[in-house]
Amino acid sequence: MSEPQSPWPQLPYAAWRETCSTLHLWTQVVGKIRLAQTPWLNHSWHVPLYVTATGLTTSAIPHGQRSFELHFDFNEHVLDIEVSDGSGRRIALRPMSVADFHHIVLTALDELGLPVTISDHPCEIPDATPFSRDRQHNTYDAEYAQRFWRVLLQADRVFKQFRTGFIGKSSPVHFFWGSFDLAVTRFSGRRAPDFTGKVPGLATNVMREAYSHEVSSAGFWPGGGGIDDAAFYSYAYPTPEDFKKVRVQPQGAFFSEALGEFLLPYEVVRSAADPDATLLAFLQSTYEAAAESAHWDRAALECDAGIPGVPRGAAAQTGKATGS
């Protein structure tokens, strides 16, 4: 029986684990197409997907004088390929292997005159099978895929509101298909020590560039990868000595020694009387834990949260919104 349309639906990881794994790999195929065609941008910001009103998109990808876009639609359960000349393809999302999905998508691009060559190896997944040979991951539960997108839609909205309270360097809110999480990152402006960790399927210089500067980063995971169920997370790099000692909000948030970051179970947010306020409390308090323990120049980096239609500083200067 389908769950009623809740803005914050239930998302028990065990119920859709196989679909999650398959969809993760499908998004990697699509994401690597963007990666192959897009000039490198700091911190790999040229590779993520973005949440839309119906799913996840690459945004426009250049290909010679034309551009194209790949868009997962989790209402219609299709992958749309839209081209700037008006051509396109629609691929049904249904139970199929990663190998078949990989073949169908790249063949469609070839037929549209948009050939793209991508690496056959998944990123950030230990001992992963190449896409073209992966017939193990072949599950697609449409209901749970849609629930996942609905959670992303709400998290994206709250993350974007949180982002407005910072005038220092901040990332867009974007979906990293490598780690399969939605994330937003704030920067202190200071250089960080070289990243020395190892990540499956990623070159060391990619990770060093990604973490070239001090960050406080927050996001949403659907489960797996060291956590039992969906959760919001927040970490700092480099990790300040006192970071984990700070008491953060709301009740239910905790520091994971295994992962080295704060976690807030998704169920705490979903079941709260005010999910937005609960999530914002976690985002703000964990950012403050990072900024205070690492001695960021908060006065120079922070500002009041944004208000629709009000330019930064206009409310204080005029006492009212100014529109255009």
C-alpha cells in the first residue's frame, strides 16, 4: 500500500536498499557524462546533479555547439535526454541492470549525435564492478525512488534557506553522485592541510583539491556507508580538536566516532512538530561548533538569513522590501 503523500515521507533504508544501490550507480553513469564534457571547477563543483521539481538534473552540458541535459523524473519514472536543437530521448526507469542502463543511455546519446566516453569504473564504492559488467544491481522500486526524491526536495529547500545566512564562500546545494548525498559547504577562507585519506575510485589529487580549504559541510545520506538509516550529517575539515565535544541541537543529534561527524537521524526530523526548524537547528548548531572550535572570523562571514524579494541590507536601510 502506498504511503500518503507526506512532505517528509518514511524512508527506511532496509526497505529499499537494493533500489538505493542500483539508483546510486545509475546516477553515477549520468554524472560521469557531465564530468566528461564539463571543464573542471573548484572542489569538483562541475560534476554534481541538482534537485528539481520532479527529480534530479545534470543542468545543461556542452557538446560542441549544442547542449544537452539529462533529467531523472521520479514522478513519470523516466530519464529524459533533452537537446538544445529540440531532439531528445525518453528512457523508462524500471528494473534493469546497471549494465543495461549504461548501454541504453550511451547508445541514445550516440544516436542523437552526442557521443560521450566515460570511465567504466564507479567512484567511492569499494570493490565496485564496472558499469558495463554490472548485472547484479538491477532493482527499481518506483515508490521508494520517489520517496527518496521527495526527501531531497525538502532537504534542498531547507539547505538553501540555511545557505543564505553566510556571505563567505559557500557551495551551491548539490547532489554528489559519488557519495550519493545532498550537500552544502561553507568555507572559512583559509587553506587546509593536504588531504591524505583514501577514497575508492578517486585520485588523490581530486580529494586534495576538494579539501584545499577549511570547510564546515552538512548534508543528507539515505543510509548505508556506516549508518543504519537515513540521516543528516555535519563535519569539519580539518577537524578541530574540540569539535566533537560541543553540544549541538536538536535532541537526538550525536557525534559518530566511527565517521568523525555529527549525525541527526532523518526520523527525528520527519517526526518533529516542525521539521524545518529541527533541521535548521542542527545545521546552525553544528556549523557554530565548527566555526567556534576552529576560530573562524564569524563576524566577517555571517549575515542574517535571506528574505524573498529583499536585497541584502535593504531591510535595514529602508525598513521595507524593495522589488523589481
